[in-house]
Amino acid sequence: MHTPQDFLRVGATITFVGFIILLVGIILTIIQHPANSQMGGLIMIGPIPIVFGSSPEITTNMLGLGLIVSILYLFLWKMKH
């Protein structure tokens, strides 16, 4: 039988592994292309995307990804209720 603590441990472990993978990816990108590295990010707070990037192209791509995720989130939320 699974307890809430088991799900908490699994969720915390997946989150930790995700941060490690993200950190390794950033470090490898900087090492391989130190002069012209372009990076961007997407932070989701509920259905609201917050985007940032090192160039307008990256920021636009992150905004498009954020809109897709927001629409998917709202669609799934609507289906649940």
C-alpha cells in the first residue's frame, strides 16, 4: 500500500533529479560554446508563463512554449471540472 510519504519522496526525488539535469545541461552548454551561448527559461505559476532569454529569438521561443503549456493546462483543468 502506498502512503502519502511515499508519493512525497518520489516527487521530491524527481524534482531533485530534474534540477541536477538542468544544471548539468547549463554547464555543458557553457563549456561547449562559451562565447555565443544563448539561454532562456520558462517559469510557470499556475497557467501564467514568465519567460526570459539572452536574445529576442530565445525569448520568443520560450513565450511560444509558455503559451502552448498554458493552453494545455487550461484545457486539462477544464476537462477535470
